[in-house]
Amino acid sequence: MAGTEDSPTGKHVAVFAFPFATHALALLRLVRRIAEASPATMFSFLSSEKSNLACFSGGRRDDGGTCPNLVAYDVWDGAPEGYVPSGRNPVEPVEIFLRAVPGNFESVLRAAERERGCNITCLLTDAFYWFGADMARERSVPWVPVWTAGPSALIAHMETDSIRQIFGTSGKMLDAIPGLSAMRMTDVPKEILDATTPFPTMLYRMGQVLPQATAVVSNSFEDIDPIVEGELHSKLRKFLDVGPFVLSPPPPLSDEHGCIPWLDKQETASVVYVSFGSMIRPPPHEITAIVNALDKAASPFLWSFRGDAQAELPREFLERRTRGKVVPWAPQLHVLGHRAVGAFVTHCGWNSVLESMIGGVPMVGRPFFGEQSMNARAVEDVWRIGVAVEGGAFTEEATADALERVLAGEEGKRMRERAGALKEMALKAVEPQGSSTRNFKALVEIVTG
Ligand SMILES: O=c1ccn([C@@H]2O[C@H](COP(=O)(O)OP(=O)(O)O[C@H]3O[C@H](CO)[C@@H](O)[C@H](O)[C@H]3O)[C@@H](O)[C@H]2O)c(=O)[nH]1
């Protein structure tokens, strides 16, 4: 189709976001960069209304003057009128949404094409959206899926059939699967073994079609793990690490709860930062275990607490204001980059792992679901920049032991040195001559070329 007034080149990229957890924001961060690098190309960003409201400020559906070529469109979230989540099953809204795909995206995509007067020339999607392969083929445009989680899990999803075959019959390790030799059977996301519900079914289909993609983009950097990276390069037509996304550019500091001034008053590498990402709330007995372990360690702590801290944490604990600070949200990247932070108690969500590396901070890992166990295994055994909580859940003793190992002594010191080396690699990757910058240029070529 000929160029339009909006797009003199006639290029139009459709972006399909996954509107849960931190997925849409991570994808939008990347898309803004591409849109800035290619101002003559139109970008239509499709996500649910709730997700778009959270990602674009002031209820807008565009970026104002910053990225005038990027416009957001709302897709139906699949929920019937007046639906209120039961709260009993946190994945219920995801499952309802998955019943509406791909029809909800198709119809809005057609509307965006009409509105912008230009058919799409590329489809950039969250990697979860297996249907992107067919949609792009039908339209004869490139399909570029973006993977926002840890790289080992990407191999696991493509190798689901092999993993199911050997599960229970092979030893404890996954060394029969190329690229996954560092992983144990118990690290495999449970969705890989049970594909009866919509979310695991989606992951299975994704693993089957990813090798058809024009290029798969990852929120990681090339030097992070040569074995895993090598395998991904051999399995996919093109694999592009363009991360850490959060460094290009780093978000401005927004610190409404005063975390940074509080950290400024603490000693170097003394503070335990506790956070479990955007949605996880450990069960009450594990919260009690963390409280007791922090008391035992006698270290200052900063806890980004999802939920009602006043109701769920002991009053005496909350009152120890000089030694600890509990906040509903922290500027995590800046917190982990602060010299006072000595350890990060985390669920090992991929963004948290990357941000801990960028800060050079060792971790105490307690994975909860999805690929977090694989990330935790790599933290402990591949990069050796942290430990997983013994027994897989917080108990007072296991948490106190893990904190002691990470904060004190020779072992903790070596972890910090290794984390520092990874920090250098991550920073180097996003420099003007770095591998992630080079890959980003290749991505812009594919998407807008
Ligand atoms: O007080 C807080 C708490 C969190 N964050 C940010 O929130 C993000 C959390 O991301 P992540 O660590 O990846 O956790 P989840 O939100 O739980 O991420 C989901 O998505 C990830 C990427 O696909 C997966 O790796 C995880 O398993 C999945 O739970 C990070 O950028 C943090 O910096 C803050 O800024 N302040």
C-alpha cells in the first residue's frame, strides 16, 4: 500500500501486548525505542483497556509529542459486562482473556488499519501469542515475537515434548536436553508438564511455532550464558538479545516513599531488600518466617510489600523504623543500584534477576511459579550470584541461613564479585558498540525495513 500522511513510507507495525504482570510495560518500553528510531513508521499498540490505562499516562492512547507515530488501541479482555474477579484463582482473568484471543486482536487490528489508512507491514507480539505465526503468514509480513522472561525457559518451552518424555524416567538433571544441562527436573515450570488449562496450552503452542518466527527478541544480553545462548541461536531462525530493556533508557527516579534518602543513611552492603515483583504475595506462614529471619539477621531491611502491611506484619516489626522500612512500592532499579543494598530476597522474576545483576547485588531466591525456578537455579548454579532458600519455601532457619551466606563472609564476597562482573557485561551490552545495541539496530531493520 502506498505511503499515507501519517507514514510517508507506508510502514505500519502492529504490536500485540500480553496485558498481565509486567509484560505490556516491558514490550512498550522496547516499542517506544523502535518508534523513536523509525519516526516515519506507524505503530499500533494493542492491549486491554486496563493495561493501556496503566501504560499510557493520563488516560491517553498515545505518547503525546514524544512518540507521535505510536497509538494504542484497546482489545476486549474477554470478561462479560460487570465481571469482578473472584480472587480465588489469580490466573482466572488470564484464562478469560485467552478465550477471547485471537478474535479480539483481529477485529481491532482491522479497525487500526482502516483508521490509519495502511495495512500492517510487520507483526510484533508478546512471544506468548502463538497465533502471531499464522496471522503474519496470512498477511505475508514478518512475525517478531518478544520473550520477556528468562532464556532457559525459552528452550524448555520449545523442548516440551522431549521433557515430558524423559520426565520421571531420567535422572534428577535435565542434561539430556541441549542447553538445559544446569537445570534439574524439579526446576521445570509446572505448565510444561500439565497442559490441560488455557495458560499451559498457550505456552505449548508457543514453543511449537517460535522456530517459524522471522526473529525472536529477548530481554537479555549475549554474554549472559554461552550454553543457553548458543542453543537458542541454533534453534531459532534469528535470536536477538536486546536487553536489559530497563537500561535503554533507565526510568527516571520516582520515590514517593523516600526509599533512597533512607538508604543513604545505611552502611554499605548492609541492607536486605525484599520484594516479590508485581503480583506475588507469599502465604502468611512464609511472611512470618521472613520477619523472624530478618530479626535474627539484625540487618536493616527495605521491604516492598504487596498487600496490607499494617494488617499482615507484626506491629513491633513495623515500629522498628530505624532498622527497617516497609513500603507499598519501591523504585527497584534504583534501590538495587544503591551502595547500601547487600542482598535481595526475591521470587526470581526475570526483571528482578536482571535488575539485581545490574546492581551487582547477590540474591536469596524463593521462586513461586512459571520459569522462576529455572531463573533461581541459574542464579545459584550457573552465575553463582545467590542462593535458593533450602527446601523451596521460607522458613525462619532456611531464610536466616541464606541471608547469612549472602551477606557475610567469603562466600558472600565472591557472589558480590561475580554479580559485579555480570553488571559490567550488562552495561557493556547496551553501550553504543555493545551487542544489545547492535542487535537492536538489526531489529529496527527487520521491523521497519
Ligand atoms: O516495589 C517494586 C516491585 C517491583 N518493581 C518492578 O516490577 C518488576 C517486576 O518484574 P519481575 O521481577 O519480572 O516480576 P513479575 O512482575 O512477577 O513478572 C512476571 O513476568 C516476568 C517476565 O516475563 C517473569 O519472569 C515472572 O516469572 C512473572 O511473574 C521489576 O521491573 C521491578 O523493578 C518495582 O519497581 N518496585
